[in-house]
Amino acid sequence: MKRLLLFCSKPMVWGVAMLGAITFTNAQQPIQRGTVIQKTSKTTTSSSKHQVFKNQQMFDSKTGSVDSKVKLRHQTDDAVQRAAYEFMRLRNPNTGKIPDGIRERELNFSSKIAVGDDSKRSLKSVSKSSNAKRFSYWTSRGPGNVGGRTRALAIDRTNENVLLAGGVSGGLWRSENSGKTWRKVTRPFQNPSITAIVQDPRPGKGFTWYYASGEGIGNSANAGGAFYQGNGVYKSQDGGRTWEQLRATANQNVGAFESDFDLINSLAINPINGDLYVATFNGLFRSQDGGNSFEEVLESGFDNFVEISVTTTGRLYATIESNGVPNAGFLTSTDGETWTNITPPNFIANYGRTKVGINPSNEDEVYFFTLDRSPSNEAVLFKYNAAAETPEETWVNLTANLPFVIDRNFGIGNLNLQRGYNMVIEVHPTQSNIVFIGGTCLYRSTTGFTTPAGVESWIGGNGPGDVDFLLNTLGTGASYTNQHADQHALVFYPSNPNRAVAGHDGGVSMTEDITVVNDQAEQVTWTSLNNGYMTTQPYHVAFDPEPNTDDLLAGFQDNGSWFTNSTNPTDAWQEELGADGAYNAIADNGRTHYVSSQFGGVRRLNFDEEGNRVSFTSVAPAEAVDFFFVNPFVLDPINDNVMYMPVGNTVWRNSNLDEIPLFSNSNTSVNWTNLFSSAAPAGSSITAVDISKFPVANRLYYGTNNGVAFRMDNANLDNQEAVDITTGKGLPTGFINDINVDPSNSDRVIITFSNYGIPSVFITEDAGETWTNISGNLEENA
């Protein structure tokens, strides 16, 4: 009996599901190589359908932490620590989890918040006054030139000026001028977690497109124990301009992972008959009626990576990780009904995600690029020959020629798949010997990896060029010009296959010639297409405290810290620091910027009157340990040469930042003092800090990850007493995400909690003696 998924008329919803550890047992064993498999069906019980899916950004559900392998000497970002940090900030402290279906609930709640009468009256009256331009609803400041993580990428074969790109939490975007400008084509209620996109390849069918939602590993818009769950497949019948959900793939109970289409890895359309294939975390599915209904054609078992590719003649190649049940390995079919397991003899026992690269010039040649879960290896690469005359000629193991070690820039060019988070393999459309693979970096072999790939193969991601010890944050590498780390997609222009577009964690890049070879460190020249492709994710922003400037600094997830003084959202911002951008500040009338990266990597940048950088130095306290992933700091509003920086459970104070020696990449001891009397209870961390200005200066307020806030008067002096100002006063136990002191009233302070499930905003008018919940109608827990 076939397993069918049919059209359902219930309302379409999507959201965020909570995740936890899962246990999964099955007496069946994976079907072995050479076995012919008939399409079968399975009965899905309620117990199996309600298993809680583990967030693979923090953990791979088969092997534990994705960070368990040997790290590079330094890393420019850390997805595991980022996820742990975000989970701590957002989890419901009463349950330890992210609420089920939270995204859908947020949208539903926020849609019902009315504009207050006071706001209406203010906007109406000010519109008639000379101050009209000072008041408005929220408008975008950009950045127009900084993109975010992009897994889905396609060139319209009927019009090569049309590009479609999907951010994993930023929605789907469409360009009609080869990336010069972009327009977002997903609507607010449609799932923005885009993971794959495909165009119908049949003649006369090019107006039909499909995109998939739900990222199985790495989404940073989730938060550790949460998951930015997808909700099926969406279809366009007007060239990607508008989209509608395929209701047969919708989850009617978002949050419980009750749909096989909650997490989708890849899509493929058979160019002969138009069958649509969807590779998910729970099997391979096929639709033969344009997405109105689906049937499972290849079982994988719950929580297993499945990928699908198809040749121009309709031959299918599917891959399933080694834990798949009843199927695992590499499989092929000519009709989607009968599958043959072609996994190489004596293949590695424990493997994860596998990407397939079909040679367009000879489709009997297929490359299989596989994550090796062995702690001693990163990946394996095998080449398959479907036309081989003998078994010995069928498979060639090319693993030894992969760029595992590249002796330049401290190893940041070494092949690193991050447990399958970033994986690409493609064969040049007209030159069979040119094969591309991608992990953190992008590589090119001109011999089909039949010879070892070295530094000459390195063509994207982290950079092989001269190190910029400032912008690289950690001082141990560089970024490839206009091409970002963590590769997810690579596509070629049909009319000129040397011209290519790449999707990565920094958005979208294009090269006019991906085959060029020269004597430069950077072999390939890339151009950024992040022209209004606004899919990046900010952690923190800071503005110039002087009222006569529009200067703004922002720190972005995995995209560094950037500056702008323009209010035009399409104007380019300027990068000032790499890695994960964190807290920042502007001082000295805009002549000094403080920017930071993960784990307290704070830099001071000095500029001349023309805005040119003239010096830099590291300023974080050298003796401090246990920096937070996004570590806060604050400058004294009266003397911006004084900094307060919490690290672990104490606050550090620097009494004169100007005296720190310039041009140093190391943390410093100069003028730093650990305020030991600020110590929060053991086991807690200080997560927010602010300092008063008037009428009482030097009053330090700070809060912790377990909801306790303190006040220290005369914090500019040593050995001052810290007073608990929240315990027993009706505030929740949660993560204090921000503290803001009224610059005109040192007794007036607002504290913000970031967790779900608790009231979020409180104010004191008496320096913490009493508190009032002012969440109002901004949240349902007020």
C-alpha cells in the first residue's frame, strides 16, 4: 500500500519547534549494496511522529557536538557556541525549552497589537509641525551590501538576468538584473527558512518554480534548543514572482514535527516527465501532479539526511546517511519506483550527509562527496562510472587528493565541512576535469581530484591572501575578496559556464570566470551581489551619542561589525571587524570606534577627520576568563575613556583606554581592574551592564543570566559594595538581556528579559527599591 500525502484544506501555519535529544531504535538493518529496492510504504505511528528532533546546529543527533572534531588553530565564527548562547537567552526558564510553534504564535499575537491612541495623536499633530521629519514609523537603515546565509540559489534558464536566492531565515529574493538589485518575494506569513529552489526544466515550463523550507543543520535564527522549522514546499507559476504553499506538504500542527516536510534538504525535477522529488529528514517523496499530492518512494527513517539529484535523461541519484533505516548509502533509479543500492564496496561505516555532483558532459560519471564521521578524517570523495565494464572500474576513491591540509594562513584553508553544515560539489558544465567542492572554503581541481589539491585549488571562503590582522579579528587569516566562508551553493550561467554564482554565509557572489588561473594568491575574482539583499542578522547596534550625526555601528552574526553614516538603506556600509560581530560603541565625536567579536574580542579603532583609520589596538582585559559569546561592555557617558566590561561573574573597569599601546593584537593589562566586590553568585554570568550620568554619576547597574540585578555606587572607585536590587521584588528568573539607565535620572532604570514565557520589561524609579512591569500589550505574558 502506497504512502500518500494529499491536499488538506486546514489553515496553513508554520513556526518554531522545540528540540531535545531523541532516541531511535529499529530492528531493521540498512539495505546493502547491490540490492534492488521496490518502492514501499510504511505506517507512521503517532509515537514516531511525535519524536522531538534534535537541533543539529549544536549537535549532530548521531555523533554529539558538531564541534567535537579537532578545531582549526583559530576560527572566525563558532556555530556551536552561538547556538548555546542564543538558547540560554530565549528558553523558557520554567521549562528549559523553546515553546512549540512560537513563530506562528508571535505573528498571530503581533498582528493584533493596535497602534495606540497616543501614537496616532502624536503622529497626526507632528505631521503638521516643523518637526515632522523627526517622527515616523520604523524604517530600514540597511545594510544594503551585507548578505546572510544563503542555501538556495538559481539562475532562470529562460532569462539569465533573473536570479533567485534564499536566506535560511531571510526569505526568498528575486533579481531581474543579475544581482544589481533585489526584491523580496516571500510574504510575511510565508516560511522564510529557504533551503532549496528548483525550476521546471521541461520546454515551455520554465515559469514553474518550487522552493523548500526548513534547514536541518545550522540555523542561527533558532536558538539551541529551538528549531526554525520549515513548513513544506512552495510553488510559483509566474517565474518566481509570487508563491503559494503546497498544502500537501503543510504541517497542520506546527511544532510537533508531524510532517515529513518540516526539514527539507534538496529538490529535483525529472526533466523527462516533470516528477517533483523532495529529499527531507524523513525520506524521499515524489509528486506526479505538480505538488497536489506526494508519495514516499524511498524510506530513510526519522532524522536522517537525504539528498536527491537527477540527470538530464531522468536518472535519479539519492543518498542517505549511514543511520538510515531501511535504506542507507548511495542509490539510483530510472523511474523512481525501483532503486538499486550502489554504495562502494568496503565504504566507510559511519558517514553523514552526501552531496552528488553529476558530470554534465558525461552523465555516466557521478561524484559522491561524503561527510566522514570518523574523528580522524573530514570527508571522502568517490567517483562513480555507470558505464563501467567491470566492478573494479565502477568506483574510484579520490579521497587522498582532497585539500585536507593547506599550509597557509594558519590552516584556515583546510577542508572543513562543519559536520555537514556547509557542503558543495559541482562539475564544470563543459570541462569534465574541472570539479568544485566546498566546505568552509571553496576549492577547484583541474584534474577531477586525480591529483592532490593544494593552495592553488583554494578559490573562495576564508582567504589565502595577505593577513589583515585587524579585520580578521583573531589575527590569523583573511577573507577571500567578495566571497564569504561556509559554502552552500554554486550555479553556472548556461550561456557562459565559466561565469558562476555562489551562495554562502555572507550572501551571494558572482565571478565572470571561475576557471581562471594566475600567479596571485586569489585565483578567482569575485563580485558581491549583496545589493539590497538584506538577509543578515544583527546582534547589537550603537549610535553616536552626539546629537548631530547619523553614525551607526552594528555587529552581525558571522558577518562582522559594520559602520554607516547614511540613512539611505541601499548605501554601502563599511566593514570594521570580522567574525561574529558583537557589542560596539562610538566615542570622541566619532573619531573612535569600539567594535568586538565573539568571546570579548574588543578592538579600538581611531580615525582622522576624513574618516581614515589611523590606528587600532586590542583593549579587552588580559587576565579575564570566561567571556560570553556576545560579551557586553559600556563606556562611561561622562568620560568615554572609561570602560566597564563584565566577564564571567565580575565586572572589570578600565580607567583610561587612551593609555593602552596601539597596534596590538593581544589583550592588555593596562589600566584594567577587576571589581571583585561586583561578583555575582557562583555559577552565574553577568550579561548586561550600564552606567549612570546624572544627577548621580558612576552608578553601575548590571544583571545576570539567572535574573538577578545589582547596583554599585561609586563604581569608579575600588572596593565598593554591590547591592542586590531584584531578589524578592517580583521579577522573574531569566536572562537579563539589557539594562538602560535614564541619562537624565540615575534612579530610573529599565531592565529587559529575553526569555520566552516570562514578563520581559520592568522599570524602577527609585534605583531598584521597587519595580513595575511595563510590558503592557507588547507580549502575552505581561
